[in-house]
Amino acid sequence: MKHYTNGYCLWEAEATARLAGARLGFTLIELLAVIVILSLTLGVGITSLATIDNAARFQRARTSILDLDARARLIARRGTPVEIDIQRADGTWTARVRRIETGETLASFAEHGSIEAELITLAQPQDGVRVPFDARGRCPDYSVRLQHRDHAEEWAINGLTGWVREDWGAGR
């Protein structure tokens, strides 16, 4: 029951006084619930970051190899015999454009880590794969397959035109 004195409610005053004496803060259950929610959120976030990093590596490797192919075609059309040389060793693979006569590297790309690159349509000599370009900027057709655990990407490069046919997600 509310009692009013001079327009002031005594019941509200008593309730306010009780709240003023109460301790402010979290209970142990509330704190544990917050920790569980944060842990779940961070677990999902870290997994997503690993997926994003792997996708970025694939994209960087793909772009770099196709860029090297375009550079090799351009250099060959200017009269310099070149080849794309792809090597794998100790978890690292490198692709480079180099002069056939001197072996001088004109452009290169290296990928370290767990992505493996496989050239699958060319005969693979012991020391790697070489794709030679003639004076018209043409080469044999070749394809590249990148694989990392359960994710793989494959694309075929037309030696005459340089056009790329993609087969994303091959082997998933």
C-alpha cells in the first residue's frame, strides 16, 4: 500500500533505499555464461580466418601463375626465347619466367607453406616442369592444379591463345 507524504511516495523511497544497499556486479553464473558465449564466438571466428587465409593464398597463386604466363607470352613475342620454369622443393614451389639461353630470371613467384602445386599435363622431368614459348608467344597446352587438404582448384591454359578454362573445386 502506498502512503503519500507531501506528494512523495514512501513506498518508492523504501524501494530505492533497498536498491542502494544492493551489491552491483555479476554473479558467477552470469560470468560463466559470458565466457562460454565469447569462447564459441572466437572459435567460429578463428576457423573462418583460416579459411579466408587459404582462399587468399589460392587466389594469389592463381593470379601470379597466370600473370607469369602473360609475361612470358609478351617477352617471347618481342624475340626473346623464354620458358616458365616451375620447381617444387621442401614445401615451397616457385614459378618463374626465364631466358632459355642464359637462364636469367625475368619474373618469379614463390609460395611457401602447405599449398602444393602440381602440373599435370606435361611430362615432369626430375628437376621440375618447363613450359617453353616460341617467337609468337605460343606454348604447349598445360594445366595447373593447386591442392590444400580437402580443397583443390584446377585450370587449363590454352597454349595458343593463353585463355584459361577453370574447373574450380575439383576433387572436393
